Amino acid sequence: MANYSDIVQSHSKVLVDFTASWCGPCKVLSPILEEVKKELGDDLKIVKVDVDKNPQLAQSQQIQGVPTLILYENGKQSWRQSGVVPKHELLKILR
């Protein structure tokens, strides 16, 4: 994976989805994120991070469970939540 800090600073709003292939709730969250991306378009960049493939990164971000979403605005963490977030709630937070 490219440099994490470069990624979170590459766009004004970056939503990082810490996920895992074996995680049921992650599979539920995936289509929600796709719909959110369609609605917000270029206002938001979504990055998926597989915790099994990037254990050091997951550890450095203190990821305790998946899915965990972290929102960065202008390179600074502004919101974080674990678990599935309903689309309407996620849109409210991202706007």
C-alpha cells in the first residue's frame, strides 16, 4: 500500500474503510459505501484497507475490530466509528 499519510492527504475528504475478507458486516457495508460514493462523487475519496494484508497499518491506527471507518478532512482525522453505519447516517456525517 502507498504511504498512508499521503493517501489521507491526497483529497479534501478521504474515508478509510478498514475491512477483512472474512468479515460479514464488512460485506454489508461495502454496497452502502458504493451508494455513498455515487451520491457524493468527487467530493469524497474512499480507500479500503484489508487489515490482514496491512497488519502494521491497522495496528498503527489502533483498529480493534472491522469494519472501522475513519474520515479524514484535509489530512486530519475528523470522525471514526466501528461497525456498519447506515447510509443516511453516513451521508449526514460526510456532508
